Amino acid sequence: MRITEMHITPIALGDPPLLNAAGLHAPFCLRTVVELKTDNGLTGLAEVPGGIAVDAALAAVRDTVVGSDPLNWHTLRARLAKRCSPETSVARGNKPWDGRTRVQVYSALDVACLDLQGKAFGVPVATLLGGIVRERVPYAAYLFYKHEGAGGDLAFGTDPHATGWTAARQAAALDPAGVVAQAQAMVREFGFESIKLKGGVFEPAQEVAAMLALKEAFGAKMPLRLDPNALWSVETSVKWGRKLEGVLEYLEDPTRTQEGMAAVRRAVKLPLATNMCTTSFDDLPGSVRHGSEDIILTDHHFWGGLHSSMELAAHCRVFGRGVSMHSNNHAGISFAAMTHLGAAMPNLTYALDTHYPWQWEEIITGGRIKIEGGSVTLPKGPGLGVELDRAALARAHETYRRCGIRERDDEPEMQKKVPGWKFQAVRW
Amino acid sequence: MRITEMHITPIALGDPPLLNAAGLHAPFCLRTVVELKTDNGLTGLAEVPGGIAVDAALAAVRDTVVGSDPLNWHTLRARLAKRCSPETSVARGNKPWDGRTRVQVYSALDVACLDLQGKAFGVPVATLLGGIVRERVPYAAYLFYKHEGAGGDLAFGTDPHATGWTAARQAAALDPAGVVAQAQAMVREFGFESIKLKGGVFEPAQEVAAMLALKEAFGAKMPLRLDPNALWSVETSVKWGRKLEGVLEYLEDPTRTQEGMAAVRRAVKLPLATNMCTTSFDDLPGSVRHGSEDIILTDHHFWGGLHSSMELAAHCRVFGRGVSMHSNNHAGISFAAMTHLGAAMPNLTYALDTHYPWQWEEIITGGRIKIEGGSVTLPKGPGLGVELDRAALARAHETYRRCGIRERDDEPEMQKKVPGWKFQAVRW
């Protein structure tokens, strides 16, 4: 089997005005869809965070990809490593999301090749990752502080896809009561059995109050997580972390660097999770040396694909780390890939993150993937088990062309609301 | 696909009187062949070190294996973990070989299931391990001190399979000149481009002299290794290790324990390899903490299978360890499995060990696997690419029944030559 074509399609999907440490989500989030075609008529799909840098990095390896054997990931990956500039793999940056393009190129090709392999062999991708240990993969409710508003093209009309959750999705949530109302609507709609709040927006006292309000509203059995996206100093993390002992399932990235996280971990009786201080295989020796976290949040887009995420899971098993999953905005191809990974990972110890409820559009046939009882059922059919809806893809690509956004940058969006607002790597 | 039958066949193969730290090889070595049959008519093969303990451990899980899906290794492995007694996974023991049965059960089932998967999908096992990075897998010449003699049934007649190497295989090698002659014959026959001497037999001065004689005979470009099987004290290892600086490619297990190896490593400018101080995933945190070795010698029989060996390879990449492979006596099924692993491992940095030239019988169709230019070409055909020769298997099983050996124990064999000889964990 040989790859004969590689198509790269940037798309934009509507996204509400969600607040985070870097500012405010724009009305549209960017994704890039990668399609591989083979000489035996198969199509393999993948999806990565969008933007001109990733798109250019993908286009730059097209002539390496075309002609390669999708059954031989090790060889393709070695060829890609020679083509991708090493400096694009060094630093993830200070933002809540990961700025490296190299690992995203690996991820796109690994996922698309696994989709092809699954289709060639007639088995799900999870089988190719070593076997399905769970058919239903648990996700967490992912709460955001937000301004009132729907985002995307919904600004220009009513939502034709309205559900019981739609009103709450469009409502403001700027204080503990708003956060609890959002959580209740999201849990009612999707049945989530874990809740995460994206923090790093308001001063720690208010965000801790929101977590206590969630505890009050949902009771002791609902696992809760807070993610200040490393905006707290070590001192602040220790002070407020102690107030969250016994409240949270885990505290995600309260502060920056492995040394900083390790200092917090020694002082606070609360598991710490990360997708900011230990974010690549190069970081693992430092993680072991410092003892910087209890849980590593893999994200196959940033760890270099599903095979790499399975390697990370093995590392977590050996070195006593829990493993869960980080998420950015995404569509159904990535949701399927995340679900196959969750289905195959023996030591998955926490419900996975997903932004999926915040979107309402879809680019795969059959429309939105169902979340029921807080879980997604592994898609049936070979490979990832999803196919492109060509008309929906064309619409999402047209939205990309029209919306004018070419790289994610939440700071100018925030400045429209708060003139002069600036991102700070450590705010409190 | 479901497994419907599991067959366990102990076999014995002729083995010459090879000397090692534990004593003397018996005239026959034991292996156990595992066959899985499926409801769609496929057969999956595996081979593990033999003996009544492993055979009993395999028989004890038969009812767990039968009915399982060979495409779902994660689930089968979790079920096996519940059935195998944990104490069988704790200690590998002080002998040069590994005494744990649990990992050998995992290994047998992982390999046989991968063989089934490859046959079901029509691809080599190496493809299922992530892709073939080399079609020709390099092995090292594995030298032994030995008494004159052929071993096995050859004691009762001439060798019907005689090759250019046969006379040297039957000759004594008890001093540096004998070792060099053995090496020259083995390299001439098989084209090996690396040489290892099994040490721990004579006092260090003599074994170091043998390595210097090999250097003299083969020149500076031939990589050389010595394996005293941890019979040296730290002090002895430092003293003789220093004399081997610039002579060896690596020194394998000069001494016991991760702490001991780390002490030698700090004092001697020579890479250290191990299959004795870091031998399981549970040992990896200690290896990182102590810095006990430069190279980990995987052996899929003792690390729990081919998937596990690939996990170990990823760990070695992340923590700056080289990776190569340990070997015991084996037949063609294991040789094929080792070769698939070597073909798929991106970071294989050294030629693999194999005892294969010391045997002359075979249990697979087509007879002996060819070693040419020091390498084995990845078998063609799906799965492992080897099939059982039923008549040869029956003969090897009959030899097992007849030879009376039920567990490997080199000490009484040695006592036949040297009355009162006792194994010592640290001899020099």
C-alpha cells in the first residue's frame, strides 16, 4: 500500500466567547483536516489544531508522505523527523495551548496512517494500539468562564441545532453561581461524571470559590478539577492549593516549570496534573528527577500521535503517574481518535477532557458524536470509524476563508472587551 | 476471532558442553512450544525457555486463553495478570538466565497472538510493532568457553548436518587461543560483525586476555563484548574494566545490583550493558535513579513479549539507554520473533545476541534459519513467517521425554567434570 495523495484542508468552526489565561476565544476556532489517499483506494483521516504554521509544516512534508507505506509508521516517522525543523519541537510556549508544529505533523500522519491500517485490516484503530479495554470512554464536563454569546455564525441568527444545553452554552458564566448553572446544564445534557473548570481567568479566591460551589452543588462524589494554566506563583499555588485539599480530584498546572510544580506538590496534599510542565518525551527525565506531577495529560496532537501517547501511557505506568487527556477545540475526527486512544489505554485513570460540547457544527457523516452518560461509545467500523461529510467540510473551509483568523491569538479578542489587556505568564 | 485451542509442547534440542557462570550446559536444552488455534482456522506460534515450572504456568492459564480474542492483547494480558501468581514475577534470581515464569507466560501469549494477527491481516509481525525499519537484522557471534564435545545425540554418532563450523563447534575452547579459533570459525561461517564472549568461567585475567587476543586477531573495527554474568565484585570490575577501556564495545553485567553497576560505571570509561540488574519494568525507576547501565538488553521472553520490548525500547530512547538483545538457547520460532523485534525497533543500536549457531536441529519447516553476513533476513510471509515441521517437533518432544531433563540446572552438569563445584553469586 502506498500513499498517493495528501490533502490539507483548513477549517473554522464556531466557538463561544470562552475565557482563559491567554484571553478570550475568537468566534471561530481553527482546525486542519488531513486526508491521505492510497493506491488501493482507501482514505485515511486526521485532524490537528489549525493555523498557518501547522498548515505550512504539513505542506512542507507532502512530498515525503506521498509514496510512503502507511503500514510502516517507524520509517515514515524517521523521514518526517529529517524534514521537520528541530526548533519547532523545542518549546511549547507559555500559552495554554501548545505551539510546536513538529509533533502536530507527526500526529496528523500517525492518526491518518492508523486509520488506513484499520481500514486495510478491517479493525478499529484501538485494536491496532494493542486492544480495546473499554467500549465506552469517559469524558469530563469542561466548564469555562464566559461572556454571554454563542460565537461563530450564531451571532447572525438563532441556533438551528438547539438542544437542552444550548441556552446555557450561550449564557454568561462569570461567577460561582454562573459556573454551577453551566455545570448543571452540561451534566444534564451529557451525563458527565467528572467536572473540570478552566481557570486562570479571575483571581484565585474567586476560582476556588467556584470549585467549592461546585462541590456544594454536586456533592462529594463528583470528581472536580481546576486548571489555572500555570498563572499562579508557587506561593499562590500553595496557599490556594491547601484550601482545595479534599475538594479536588486534581489540580492542573497551578504553576510553571517542573521545579515549580514539584515545590507545590511537596507542600500541598493534592494530586497535580500537567499538560504544561511535562509535555514531551524530552521532558520525562526532568519529570522523574523533580517529581513534578502525579498525572500527565496526554494529547495525541502534541505528543506526536496515538502510538506516542501509548508510549507515554507505558511510561506513566512504570513511573507511577496517572494518565488522562488534554483537549483543545476539536471536531469529530479528533474526537474519534481520542476515543480510540481512551479505549486502548489500559491505565487510563481519569475521565478525558474534551471541548466538544462547546461546538455545534460537525464535518463527519452522521453529524455530532453522541456523549451519553458522560461517555462516548467507540465508533463502529474499521479505522477511526468516521467519514468526512464533504458538504460540511466545504462549508467549514468556506468559514475559514471568510473568518479571516489565521492563527489562534486570544489576546486581541480579549482587548476588544478589556482595552489594553495583556497576557501575563504569571498573574497571581 | 476467538482462540479455541492452546497446545503446550515441551521439547529438547541438543546443546554442546558450554561453560558459564552457573556451571555447564547439559547435553540438551529445553524449550516449550505454544500453539494457539482459532475459530477461523489460523495457528499462532510462540516458543519460550522450557522447564516444568513454565509448562505448569502455561497450563494453568489455558482456560483463560481459550475463548479470548487474539486481537485484544490488552484484555488478555489483564486476564493473565489476575491468573499468574505475582511472586513469580518478583525476582529473576542470581543465575545467568531468568527464573520468572509470569513474564514468560505473557511473552508466549503475546508472540502467538501477534503471529495470529499478522496471519489474519496478511502482514509481518514487525509491521504490527509499528513498521519495518530494517529487513536484515544484525546478530553477534556468541562465543563460549567449552569442553570438547558435540552435545545432544551427536555423542552417539557423527553429525549429519556438518558444516564448515561444525568441527569448531565440537572443539574445546578453554584458553585465549581456543576462543580466537572458535571466533574465527564462527565468523567465517556466519559473517558476524560483532563478537561476544560468555565469561564468568575463568578468573578475570584469563578472560581479559581472551578479549585482548580477539582484538589482536580481528582488529580495532570488530566490536567486542564480554559478559562475566555479574560474578565480579565492584572492585574486581573496576580493576579489570579499566584494562578493557578502548577494547570493548561494552562490558555486560560485570557485577551485581544497580548500585554495584553504577559504582563500576562511575569508575570505568566503558559502556555497561545489563540483562541482570535492570530486568523488568519495576526496575526502571531504580535504573534511572542509580544510572546503572548504558545499554539494556531486552529479551522478549523475559520482558513479557514483543509489545513490552517495544515499550522498553521507547524507555531507552527517552532515558538515553542503548538497546540490544539477550539470548538463551532457542529454536526458529523464537529466532523469528527476535528478528521481527529487531526489524521493528527504531533505536536498535547493537547487534543482537543469539545462541542459534550452537544448535543444529530445527522444528520449523525449511530447516535452519540462515545467518548470512552476520544478519538474518526478516522471514517472508504473514505473522512470524515460520511454520511448524510436525515431524521435527515430534522428534524434539520425544527427545524431551527421553533425556530426563526437566529444569535447567548447570551445577550438577559441572560437578560431573569438577566434583564439588558450587555456583557462587560473586566469585572474584
